[in-house]
Amino acid sequence: MSDSGEAPDIEVIRRMAEETRAAFPEPFAALAAEVRLVVEDWPADALLDDMDIDDGYDLSGLYEGVALPERSVDWPAPPSTVTLFRRPILDEWAARGDVTLQALVAHVTVHEFAHHFGWSDAEIASIDEWWT
């Protein structure tokens, strides 16, 4: 919560995510630079339907694009996007009570960028106990 008692807004979450990206080591930093990073308040109903997700609070982030290992010089990929969803992140933060908001935003950001680098959810979980 902010000093005013209000939940952090989209801009605060975006700054936290950008700080996380800025801290990526090479070669990941250069590879992540091309990705558009956005924060939305809530996932769209159509997106939830497409992903067969019943509860929007179950989606804190999303990678959309062609992962780097799947790209070809013959088929240039459109720009990729990492989207973080503010309300689900804040809800998880409040429910957990054992992590800072910065740490949670960083984990969601790293998770979504890992998809850009070609990692599956299972591969991410195998090295990051946070997701198990």
C-alpha cells in the first residue's frame, strides 16, 4: 500500500517491472530489450476465455510472441509483449503476506521473460522453487 492507503497503481508496477528488466545480466538484457513491457489492471474477458481461465486472479502475467529459439531468419517475428496484470498481482501479494510487492513483481516479470527466452512453465518451475 502507498502512504495514502491506496493500492499501488499501474505506473508503480510498471516501474518495478522495468527495474527488474534493467537488472537482467547479459546476454539476457540485450535479448529482453526488444520486448514491449506493459501493465494492465485486469486481463480481458476474451483473453481469459481463449486461455480457458475461469478466474482472472489466476493470471498475473502473460508472454505473447514467438520465443527466441522458435524464430527464423526467413520468418521475422513480430515484436513480443510481456503483460503484467496489476489486480491479480496485488491480490497474490496480499494473500501471501510473506513477500514484498517488488519481489512478487520481479518474479512475475522474470517468469514471463523466461518464456521469451524459450523456457516452458515446467522448465521455469524446475529451477525456481517460487513456482512449485
